[in-house]
Amino acid sequence: MDLNYILEDIKSDRVKKVILDTDTDNEVDDQFAIAYAIGADRVDLLSVNAAPFSHPERGIDHKTGADASYAEIGRVLAAYSSEPKIPYFRGSEVPLDQTDGAPVDSPAARNIIDTAMASDEIIYVLGIGAGTNIASALLLEPAIKDKICVIWLCANELHCDNVYEYNLDQDYAAGSVILESGVPFIMCPAWNVTGVLWESMRTIKEKLAGKSPLCELLWQLINQVWYWVGRPEGYGRTLWDIASVAILEVPEYAHIKKIKAPVFTPDHKFAFPEGRHDILYLEKLDRDEIFADVWKTLPAIDCTGEYRARWTEPEENNG
């Protein structure tokens, strides 16, 4: 699919069909991305996939992470609606780094394949976790590369000495599959690009606390972490993952250019050989304008669900 078409489609007012592929329980920003996609005017959120993640130092392997992500997606969607509206799917329990590059045939990978092959318009697959499910889908059914566009938060800016970034490092083999597949691909680097999406705890509380079950869930995610770290003044969080939705919802605030695809080398660096195919590259986000849209969108979501608390703020610290 022609990248010029992708650029023009993104800028258009057309509502885009979207699958969100997310390691939801890994941090706090994935939940914000799900909510933003639910409320966005230019996004039709078809489904959500659970991506694996691991933290060996905390005893969390990829299976544990995948299971936790699946459960957390369910909690977010239950806060949105008391009736099932958006389906969600279990993802791979093992990265391609551990399968010698062979695809993992999971419900999430099949969801991408089935949705793409049944659609008469492009499906935007927003990757905000490891690339395992997306890469597996591309390997299992290569024909989908002409029917989807992958927007993936991965790696760092092209001038960086190394490509280390959490999503990519969780499954480096999957990252190379996506990059080499020829699928229309928007690479969204971390530091200094999606990393500008920092917001203060105080603003998050002001905009979300008590506004709806979904808004309360999002606020309490931040409140819990703030409590854990001792409630320092000036605390805030970087909500990296909302960038994936912002590209489609407010494209005028996402600056994207066409580049020659780099290579992810075995020593976790970029290489730039001759004759490479084109990809799209997110080089800048307008932070203030994006947050203005986020804070308008989230409280306006019509929620009929229930906030299921994962923690209760200690009474002596409340208020």
C-alpha cells in the first residue's frame, strides 16, 4: 500500500478502523490509550489485543504479563460499559525471541488476520507493547500487509547510539519482522518524541477524578503510583501510548515524514544500508495540543460501567 495514501488518509476526517495491541498491565499509559481510543471521534475501536511483557527482576515472565494484560483490558472495558461492546483477545505467551522467529498462533494474531482479511478498508493496528502479536499475524498471513497499517511505539530516535526501548527489547525478533515485512509502518520513537507526553499528577486529578467510572480508573492508576513513591511534589507520568491514538485523532499535531527503513542490527543499533524500502517516521508531537484534546475527550465518554478498584487509598493519606 502506498505510503502517500496512508499520509493522506491519516489527515482526512474519515473514521479509521483500529485494533489496539497493548501490554495493558505493564504501566499506566496503556489504559489511557484504550480510553482515548474509545472516545476519539476519528477512531472506531474494533477490538483490543493483549500483548505479553516481562519483568524478570519482579518474577513476571511473558505468560504472566500476557495474562495480566488480558485481565486489565477487561477491567478498563468494564468501566466503560456494563454491556460487552468491544471484544478483546488473549495474545502470545512467548516472544518470537524464544521461538527462533517462528510465529505464535494466538487469538490476538488471528484477530488481526481475520479483521484485516474481512475488511474492505485499511485497518490501523496500534502497537503499544511488544510486537509479538503483530509480527506473528504478518508471518501467519503475509497478505495482510496490503490491508493494514502498523503504528508502533518502538525504538529511539534515529540518531541514537542504540535502539534500546522497552517495547522493542521485549521481542527484538518481532521488531525485525515488522520492519522487514513491507507492511505500511509508522515508527514512533520513545525519548524526545512520544516522551514529551508528560502530565502532572495534579492536572490528571483535576481532569479525571470522579468524572466517570473510566475516568476514576485512570486517575486512581496515577494516584496509586504517586502514593507508592511517597507523594512527592511536582509528580507526574509520561503517557507515551496516547501518541498512537493522537496520530489518527489529531493528525495535525503529529509530524510524520517518509524515510528509508533502518535495520535493527544484532547489537541493538541502527544501520542504514542502501536500497531500503520506505517507512513513515514520527519526528515530533505537539504536546499541549494533544493533551487539550485528551482532556476534552476522556470526561465526555458516555460510561455505563463500573470502576473495579485494584487498590484503596489509605484513609490517613486521603485528601
